Amino acid sequence: MSERDTLRVAANVLAVGLLIAAVAPFVVYAVPAVVGADHGLVVLSGSMEPKMSPGDVVIVREAPPSEIESGDIITFQTSSEAPTTHRVVEIQQTEDGRAYVTKGDANEEADRGTVPHDRVVGEVIFVIPLIGHLIQFANTQVGFLALVLTPMVLFVASELWELAKSIREPESAADAGESPAPDASPEATEAVSATATEASGDSEGGGFTLTKSSLQLIMLLLGFYVPYSGYVAYTTREAWSIGVATATGIAFLFCLVIYIASLGADSGAEGSTTRAAAGVVRRGELPAGIGERTTVPLDSVESLVQMAVDRDDWVIYDEDRDTYFMTRDDALYLHRTAPETDGGTVVDSEGDTATPEGGGNT
């Protein structure tokens, strides 16, 4: 491996590492179970500074009373909607079980009253600094548009563009690096086109084909469902309804792009097929010592091209002699547009052999 390749690999590894490091905190916040926790919460006040500040994220796991000790930091429900995260400074035994006296590290006095265990959300196991600011921004309309919706729209648009290009400009392995005979006769062109059509028909028979009528029906159904799912997402504003509306819209766009691209692709399909199959024919010269080979004449270029396609071989066109041929083992299969004799043992269609005039014996 060269020094340049080593640097490229190192840069790729570093980029992947940085990406994982940037994404991992958000994954832990969204799915605390990956680290054995149960909740991820954003700190809203500074009552626990310097241990945690507004904008930090606390990862909380549920804990039984026996595991909570004085000095631990717990999150518990209060009369307000947002839970409170403070440190346990004293544990009391009451008739209803354990209760905790809590205090914020930045506060001078303990909290009023005690916290019964049934109001405890869990124990804080670690703090992730700062990412809460980005999470809170993403929960706003501007943040959702900038951090979620816009990247998703750009990604979908990019995929739709690539899909449209792949339909309009299908890649053909036969086109890459192959030079068909530029002066091939119309007879050869027709033979190649016919062979390509047959090969295309054979490949289509083995898979599932989505017809335009089926695509139109799918688009019609999605066209009715997209507005409805959008209305449900707008009225409920739940994660599942927004996800369904988004997935439905993307499916409709993909179907629409496939349908529009297929309209343009159909007009050039015949020419593309012919050009792809034209790679079977290449320019060359009849090999030397033709008289020492078994020569098998064929009645048409179609037969020669079909044989080449079946055997994954080439048909060579000798412009000077106006002859198409293909070598196979010790035999020479050929078709002459203007028949002539150049020696060799000729095998006719019945399998008999004959020595042409001027030729030698084999």
C-alpha cells in the first residue's frame, strides 16, 4: 500500500470516528436503552451547577429504593410538568416507605418537603454536556425545518435524481470498452438488433414487471392518500402520523419520478438496445492459415450473431472481404456477404465435408 493510500485510509477512519462521536450522544439521548438506561432528559435550570448546566442532557435509569443512597442525584416528578433533578441529602423512613430530602447543588437550602419513592423517575447515571441546546432547537419549527426537514428533502431529491438518471440512461456492459464494426452492413445491424430483442425478452421473463397501468393505479391511490395522511399528521401532530405522512409522500414522489422517466426512456429504448447488442460485432481480419481450419459456412448473419451471444463471444467483421466470422476451437464459422473460396475443409449443413477448388487436404 502506497503512502497516499495509507493517508486516505487514515483519513476515512478518522472521518468515520468523528461521525460516530458526533452522532452517538444523540443516539443515547433518543434511545437510552443502548447504555442500560430508561430516560433522556434536557436540563432546563442551573440549580445543579456546576455538576450540570442548562442545555446538558441527563441519562436516567430506574432504580429500586435499596439502590438510592445519600449523595446520589435523582430525577423526580413535582407539581410542575417538567421533572426536577436534584441531589439526595437525606433519606427518611415513613409509613409509606422511603422518602428523600433533596437539594440543588447551587441552592443554599434544601427543597421543601420530601420526595416519596413512587415519584422518583430514576437515578442519574451520567451527564452529556451541551447537546440539549441542539435538541431544544430541533423541537422548534425553525429547528425542525433546518435540521430535520431540509436534509431529508435534499436526500430524497438526490435519490430521485439518481433514479431518474438510471432509468433514462441505463448502463450497458456491452457499451463499455467495446468498439462495434463502424462499417457493418445493414444486414448485420438488423441481425444484432433482432438478437438483442430476443435476449431482452428472455431476461424479462424471469422477473417481476411493473406495467405503466399498474404504476398509474398506485399513483392514483397514493394521490388520494397523501393529502389525507398530511391532514391527519397536521391535526394529531404525533410522531407516528408524521412518519406515515412522510413515507407516503416519498413513495408518491418515487412512483412519479419512475413514471415520468419511463416516458422519456421508452422513446430511445429501441436505439439503446441496438447499440448495446452492437458490441457483439467487432472489426478485424480473417486469420492467417485459413486453409488449415475446418470452415463452417452459415446462411445468415443472424445465426452467427446468435451463436456469439449464446457463447459470450465476438463476431468479427473483415471489411476487405466483407465477411463475418467467429472462431471456436479449431473451427471457423463465417458468413460471406459475397461468397468466395479461399480453401479449407468446408462442412455443409448436412455435416458432409468437401474440398473446395484450390484447397489442400486436411
